[in-house]
Amino acid sequence: MFNFSGTGVALITPFNNDLSIDFESLNNLIEHVILGGVNFLVILGTTAETTSLSNKEKIDIIDFIVKINAKRIPLVIGIGGNNTNKVKQEILSRNLLDFDAILSVTPYYNKPSQEGLYRHYREISKISPLPVILYNVPSRTGVNMNYKTTLRLANDFTNIVAIKEASGDIHQIKNILSNKPSNFNVLSGDDALTLEMIYLGATGVISVIGQSHPKEFSEMVDAGLKNDKSKANKIHDDLFKFYHFLYSEGNPSGIKGLLYTMNICKNILRLPLTIINKSLLHELKLIINK
């Protein structure tokens, strides 16, 4: 059984110059992160530019990753949106036999109330054949799911098993961790806050930088979970210099720029996203070269 802990990585979707999917680079990335020691993969999340993918492309990516992974580590699939019935239909229509959980982001743009968020996830819980991981990221969605709603969902539905919490609100995070059921896990959705959240009681992370630095980030998370603070803090300090570059011009623009400097994928995104500016990319190259 997947225990929803450790280091997960939210995979990008590499593109070729003609904006088709670059499966060769995707293969390289998967091998890079698995050999680096990550615990699970998250596919078709926000970092994958999923909103710019066609349904056929999503199916092709799913089939490819399932094949390359070959059951080596657990897989989580992102299925979310701001139309509850459409999300339910996608869950029911997908072949989920090779997946261990669904990651579902809070509805974006239409800014539902806390009751609306609760009912949205209640409907997903009713029909989901897999455990559900909530995903709260108000900087992207425009709505924050407060700790009371998270705890209400965690207590009311046994198949809602975890949350990727990316609010950045330590008070909110502490309230979830202090009052959650014992079988409900909290995963960091913010690389820079991951270690602090683990010290507070989180069980892991769904990471972005885990793609470029899977070995280092996984070792940091593992050391944090084992309360080896000396080792964990050292790795955290070493990686901290990257976080500004990863997010200052948006995600996945930053991580694609970083992966490009490491010769893992091309530096190509689909509009409306764009590559990071040349000066930022140059600074990244200098850090990598050091």
C-alpha cells in the first residue's frame, strides 16, 4: 500500500520545438528522478501544463509513463477543475488501474465558498475508485480552503487520505496537523517550506525541485522525517539558492529553465506560459556550473 509519504515529484511535460510532446526527454526525466530516489510520481498536475494538453495527449502521456515506470514506484494522477461534474466524468472515464491515488486541486477562478469546496470534494469522494489527495494552492486558484474545511473532509470521508497544502500559511498548516485524524497525511506543496512542515508533522512533499535534484531533495526529506536535523538543514541550505529562480517567473517556467541547463529537456513551454528571461537563465547556469 502507498503510504502517502516521502518525496513525490510533479512531473513537467517536455515539448519539442514544434510543441509536440518530447517523449525522449520525458523518459530521461523519469529515469533521472527514479534513480535519484524519489518515492512517487505525480503526473498531469499543474506543473505538467495540463490545461494546455488535449485529451489524446493526456492519454498518450499516461500510457507512456505507466510503461516507463513499470511499477517501480507509485503513481498519482492529477484530475481536477472548476466544474464538479466534469471532474467526476474524467475520473470515471480514465483507466486508473496503474495509479495509487488522485490529486485533485480546489476549483479555480469561480471562487466557491467553503461549503462549495466541501460539497465539490464530497462528490469526488463518492465516485472515486482511488484514494483522494486534496490540493490547496490559493496563489493559483484564487480561493483558500481553510483548515476547518480540510479537517471536515478528512473526518467525513475515509477515501480522502491526504492534502497537498500549498497555502504558505503556517498557522493554517499547524491547525491541520494538530487536529487531523491519525490516518490523514499532510504533504508540503511548497519546496522552500517542506522541511519546516516536516518538523511540524507533515509526512512528505509533492515537489518541483525534486525533478532537477531528486537525490538531494529526497535525502533532505528522509533526514527530516528521521529527525536528523543537522543533515536535513545542510541540504536545505544548499538547495535554497534555487527557489527564487524556480518561482520568480512562474512554474513550470523556472524548473524547465533549470532542467534545460542540466541537459534533461528543452526549454519550451506552451502559451500562455513563456520561458524565463535570459538574465535569470544565465544566473541559473552560473549556479549549476559552480
